[in-house]
Amino acid sequence: MSSQTRLEEDSRLPAYLRLRDRIAARIAAGEWAAEDALPSENALARDSGFSVGTVRKALQQLVTEGLLERRQGAGTFLRKPAFEPTLFRFFALQDETRAQTIPLSRLIARSAQRAPAEVAQVLGTEDCIRIDRLRLLQDRPILTEEIWLPRARFEGIETVAEGEIGPLLYPFYLERFGVFVAHAEDEVSFASPPAAILKRLRLAAGESVAVIERTAFALDGSAIEWRRAMGPAQSFRYRSRIG
């Protein structure tokens, strides 16, 4: 189903799903920022013409889908994207106490560039911004990232002070550019990296890396980020629960 079809209202759907699609469309249009509470259930009921019960069910659907979060005593808010840490599930990231931790982030380079064909095809444009970033755990490089963004949606990100960005990009995309990451898709492979990557990750010649290629999508289904992350193959792990 295309994003266009998804955002058009289908009269065959139950009322709460039609309302869910209306609210999702308003979120996609940037009507609410991350720290703005959505209108109350009563206000949404008045505006939409649906019952409070239908509004409550529609909001709960969006909470279940991860687009909204309820804060006790404060209301319902847009959930800050939290897909980035899922990249780390592929690697054994433990500090000296064996506790799981999010690696530190170090920006290496940022610039406006013409995207290679494979990236341009995914993002729908060659006019992009490239970000190169290194992730470290206790000063040990564990992941290098090549990130491509469509320039039209992230104009100026290459000049933002590093201290303003923080270790996770998806919440920053939302707060600074109003771009909400609704979902992401990962593809995993293994490769022999070029010498520059070996040096960056402090690997010996001949060592291989695990490669995670990720495409992140906005609510309307458009691709808004493509990244290639590489980490030592010896640290790679994959766990899947079935049933």
C-alpha cells in the first residue's frame, strides 16, 4: 500500500482507524512539536465529530504503533524517535562492568555532496548532505557511520555545532527540522573494508566488518535518511526470538 493511499481516508475502516489516520496526517504535517501536548480527548472529539471513546481508541492505536506516548498527569505527546539504539543490538557493547551502554559519538566530517547513485535512488535526490561519524566505547572505536540526508529537508545541518546535536540523531531531526522517523529498515552483510575504515576502527589488515545498511522513513513513507554502519565482524551478534 502506498503512502498516498495510507493517508487518504477509507470509509470502509472502523471510525477509530479513520481518526487514527487523520491524526497521523496532522503529525506528518508537523502540527505538533515533540514537547507539545496534543489536544485533550474532549477537544479532539469536538474537532473531529467522533465520540470521546473513538478518540481514546485512536490515540491508543498511535501509542501502540510508537508514534505517541502518554505522560501521567501531563497528556499525550509525540514520541521522540528511538530507533537509533537498535543499531547497537548487532554488537556486543558492554563497558568494563559488563553493563550495556550507548557509545559516545564523534563527528568526523559533514558536507553537502552529490549522493552516489544507490543513495540518490533511495532518497529521491542527488542533492544531499553527508555525515561521517564514529562511535566509541571507552575510547575504543566500535562503529563507523556514513549517513546521507536529503538537503532540502535538512538544510544547514552540516554547520550546526556538534554539541547541539548529541549522540542520537533521530530526536535531533525532530526537534530541529520537524522530521519524524516513523520506521527504519536494516539490511545486514559482511565485507572486507577499505584501508581507511580499517584504520578508523583500529583493525588489522585482512579483518572483516559487519555492515548494516539502514533506510529511515517519515510518516508519509518517504525515505529521509540512508546510512551505512560498519563494525568489527568479531563483535557482531544476531539474536532472534521466534514464537
